Amino acid sequence: MRLPTPRTPDPADAPPLRWGVLAPGGIAATMVEALHRFTRQRVVAVGSRSPERAQAFADRFGIDRAYCSYEALVDDPDVDAIYVASPHSHHRDHALLAIEAGKHVLVEKAFTRNAAEAREVVDAARTAGVACVEAMWTRFLPSMDVVRQLLASGALGQVETVTADHGQWFAVDPASRLFAPGLAGGALLDLGIYPISFASFVLGAPASVGARGTLTETGVDRQVSAVFTYDSGAHALVSTTLAARTPTVASVSGSEARIELGGPFYVPGVVRLVTRSGEVHESEPPAIQGHLGLCHEAAHLAQLVAEGATESPLLPLDETVAIMETLDEIRALVGVRYPGE
């Protein structure tokens, strides 16, 4: 049995946009490297609150313009789209800033701090008629399209259980954004978003959410385990932690077969299908490896813009909001609130 061939377009085929990078941190550096290596997208400007940081980033990647404010970046008439790479505590404000300037936006995950902020961004983008996509990069990878086709074909039979985990070890540092309530720190929004988005991808929004968690001394979530139930009878089991490097694997088990995604499940990888009788089938390894797979989401947004579309069929904005609602519910159950909520 041959697994489906990914339908994911070559990122180099996407029509080029002129991009501005808002907040030149580590993930932004990886994104720019991926765009330069595998796409025709052009990064023409970068904005930071630090002039030195903006200029250093521009020099590193050969970017024409470095701005010392986000307002100057989004007001640049030569920028078509903004990649919002600031901490998720600031995604709402920065996405709205770009949207108000008429720019298309690719907003890093987690999309915002909470569902209310997500709705604000979505409503603003829809009103402005600009393309807006959550940068949950896993959703746009070739391996996920193999999974998408297997689910649509019924190859798994009745889906019973989805499992996914994402844990990394971080030294406790109250000054780090991961441990700072004011920056919406904690495991859930930074790491747990991956397994929770994966469960949404497979099963949609849960009918009920149960969760247990432990908090850091700073009051953000250190570890969370959750169980989702669905009207179909299926369950999803997801977990995340800041205190241990977990296998970061995922599976979808059905009455006829199961899908296995090795760790880290959220990067480009091989899809393994195991039938009820024990037959094993694997997809081909991806051409673009590791976090350079970020190029797929940017190429996807560029293609949407070229087609006159404003929302992704692979990750609709309504689903992004629903995922934030699930995260809100989990945080309420484990006792995490961010300042100002």
C-alpha cells in the first residue's frame, strides 16, 4: 500500500510578496533563513523597538530597511505582508497595528493570549479585507497533508483516540518570557499549542475539556495534561511541560489503522500507517527538513494573496479562535490568568 502523495505546493512556486518582520527574535531569524533558501518571498524590512537589534538583523540577512519602531515598519508602502514574531502577549496589538495599515498578516502561534483577543484580530482582518493566517506551521507541512488525506479517505476507520505531547526542559528563570505572566508565559501557549492544534486538526473542537496542571512559582503553567471528548465518542489526550524533554510524538488511532508521527511530530517528517493486522507503511521523507519548514506557511499566505483569498482553508480563522477558546478553558481549569485579563 502506498501512502498518499502530499499535495503541498513547492514553496518556490508561490508568487513573491514583500515581507516585513516585526520583532527580530530567534523564530524570525529561522523564518527569514527558510524564505531565502526555499522561496521567492522577499524580506524587505524589519522593525524592532531597539535600533541596534533591527540593524543587526538587517545586516545579518541583507534586508534593505531597519526600523526602530513597529509603526514605521507597518507604514512602509513597499511592505505587503507582516510576519508578527513578537511574544504572544503582544500579538493582538501588533497584528491590529499591521491590519490597520492595510497589511496582510502571518501571526505567530499562539495567535493571541486568549479567544477575546483572537476575535478582535479576526474581525479587524475581515473588515479590512486583508489575509490573516495563524502561523501554526505544522498545519502547512507535506506530512500533515498525508495525514489529511488518510483521514478523509477513511483509511483509519472510526477514529477513537488522538494522543500528542510536547515538553521541553527550560532552566527556571523568572526574567524569561516563558516564566513571565505579563508575557503570557507558561507551557500551554508556547508548547501545548502544538498538541492542542493537532487534536483540533483531527477531531475539531471538543465537546468537553478536562485538565490538571501545576504552576511555576511565577504563576504560569509548568505542566498541563488534558483530556478532550467529542460527540463522535473519540477522546484526545494531550500534555505539555516546561520541565522535561518529552518524546513529542503524536498518534491517531482508529478501528482499522493508526497513524504514528515520530518526535518531534510538529516538524516535517515521515508518516507511519499501521493497520489493524500489523502491516506498516511509511511516507517518503520530506525534502525540506527541520524548522526550515516554516517556509511553507509563508508561501501559503502568499498564494492566498495572489488568489484574492483572505483566509486559509487549511487553518480557517474560526478554527484559530476555537483553539484559543480551548486554551482559555484549560487555563481556567488549572488556575492561570494573565495580568490585565
